[in-house]
Amino acid sequence: MDTFNLNYYLYNNPLLTENIADPKEKAVVDDLKDDMSNILKGLESSLDKASKESASKGQQPTNEGALLIASIAVALPAILGLISKIGKVAGAGINKLLGKVPSEKNAYNEWMTKLGHIADELHHLYLKPIQGIVGKFVKDKVKADKISNGIFHLIVASFLIASGVGAVKALQAKNVSLATLEGAMAAVKAGEIKAFITGLAS
């Protein structure tokens, strides 16, 4: 199994520095740090527990994606709770520091640009640990990266929805796929996160 150390990455990694400059955007990201750490720890512990349970029963899944899907199914209630919580925290922080969704077009585009900066910063800080966790259970790097990217987009989708965003076309983010984000937002709204992740793992 991969030896990725989540605690070291989160708390002792001198390379884990923020790139964001705007003080209000930075404040939103800072408010999310504890909740993001809890999501990562919860994801790791839940997948690890499910993997050990399968091993103790002598079960060998036919593929790693099947193990991940089964593990996420077991962990889904806790993971959904964490994602919902971070969405609410981020939404409240964005509305407090950046204001609610503007109605005027130029103001709306500028507001969405700020959300794009926040999404890019979360990508910078947290995609690698998500990949490290998923990589423990899925050795196919292409598939592991695809699943990790999907989980990251679910997190971004949750805070966009909580912030009052209905459509993502105006979002300007270097590290966010609008197509994947639209799928993630639809999955969050419909309660179909398991199906969304299953599609990535298949």
C-alpha cells in the first residue's frame, strides 16, 4: 500500500504555501482549512477501514475501482455530511466576505472570478492529498487521478451551491473543468454522489 502521510502533508510540509493574494479570498480559504482537513481524514479513515474489512473476510475485489466504490458506499453518509458542512461554511464565508450573488452582470462576473480564485487555491492546497489517499487504494494512476479530480469537483460544487450559484459558465478557474463541475453540481443537488463517483471509477 502507498505510504502517503496525510498528517505530514497537512501540518509539516514547508511546500504547502498559499498562492492567493486577495485578503478576502484568502480569508475564505483560511476558514475552510479545518473542514478540509476533516474531509481528507474522514475519507482516508473510511476507505482504510473498508479495505481492512474486505481483507479480513478474505475478499479480493476483481478490480481496485470496485473496492473504492464499495468503500465509498460504506463511508458515504459521513463523507456527505463533511461535504455538506464545508459547503455551508464556504457559502457563509463567501456571502459574508464577498457579498451575495450580484444581480448586475459586470459585478456578477467579477464575483465569479473571485470564486474561481478560491477554487484554484483549494486545488493547489488539497488536490495532492486527495490523490495520495485515493492512490492508496487505486494503483492505476490515470483512474486514481480521475477519481481524485471528481472528489475535488464535488467539494467545489458544494460551496458554489451554498453560495447561491446556479450556473458555472462565468466561473474563471484554471484548474476546474466546467463540464465536470456541472456534473458534480447536478450530483450534489440530486443526491447522486455515489453514481457520480462510480462513473469515474468504472
